[in-house]
Amino acid sequence: MSSSTASPTVEGQKTTERILDAAENLFSERGFSGTAIRDIASEVQLNPASLYNHFDGKESLYKAVLERALEPIFLFIERSAGTQWSPAEAEHMVTLIMEYLKANPNLARLLCHESLAGGNHMRHIIGLHMQPLVADGIAALRRGPAEESWTEDELSMLFAAFIHLIVGHFVLAPVLSAAMGTEGLTPEATDQHTAFLHKVTKRLLLPHSDSSESTDEGC
């Protein structure tokens, strides 16, 4: 179908996606407070008033950006949480998330801005998506071999540690690379970090005796 005969619904969806793309870029650079609706409208060559035909305001647009960016992560964790969290399954989840963050670097910046601002704009996402997924993830850890090595309280910290290790690479690599003489956020450096996380995952999830044996064997 040519653009001249395309339905308004299709054109409206395309415009909505363009708005979300522009908003994601600006919010990731400046955070919520530092981004104005007029700046987003300018990026997509719209009158600011026209943008309100697609979103009620900056708050609803920001939430839509966060939800769109986080949805694949939620799906990865949800699928893994439905299985027994073996080291192999955890490594697979780590790989999926690392590949997604490598391809979508704005997400780590969005999370960094939002966390520093107190996370208030993510409350609905936390309650609707994150809390159930975290509970499912901890329950999966409890069913796996990690349960033999960690206390009940530590399992929740272990789950949080996985998130820190993954997202932290994309947040801190630009700073740490200068201090440590590493390559920062190049694809090669991210692949090396993924391989490192596989080792960490195995050692954190296996019972202590098995982990020691794996270390001795160079696994």
C-alpha cells in the first residue's frame, strides 16, 4: 500500500513509534526532568500540541518509553523463572539480556537516570511487572542448586547481584575503562564481560563443594 493510501491507523502507529524513539533518545541523555515535550516534538517534526494526540503528556510518554524498553527483559526473566534455575539456564538468561542491552544501550542509561531520581516514575512498572518477576526469580533460585549454598535472605540478594552485574557493565564501563585501561563498551569488551558473567553465574549458583571443584578444573 502506498503512503498516499495508507490508513490513518497505520500512519498513527508509525508516528507513535517515531515519538517513542525520539523520546527514548532524549530521556536517556537528559533524564525525565531535563527533557521537554517541545524537544521531543521537534525531533519528530511535530507541533507540540500534535504530540498530545498520541500521549496524554510527558509522564505517560516516559512510562511508555520505559515499558517498551523493559518488556523484552521481563520476558527473558519470566521464561527463565518458569524453569529450575540451573547454572546453564542462568547463563542462557544472562546471554539474552547482555545481547539485548548491547543492542539497546539507551535502556541502561534510562535505568541509571531513573534510579538516581528515586525511581518514582517506575512505581507502576515495579508493582505490575518487576515485583512478580523478582518473586518468581527468587523462587526459581530456591528450587535450584543455589539453595544449598545461600540462606533464604541471601537468595534475594543473589538475584539482585545478577542484575547489578549485568546492568552495571553498561552503566559504569565508560568510567571504569579509563581507570582500568579496558575497552569500555565495545562489542568485544561486552562479549568478554558476558563470558566472565558465565563463570560468575556458575560459581554463584553451584553448591560450594561443586564450585570449588569447577574452579580447580578451570571451568
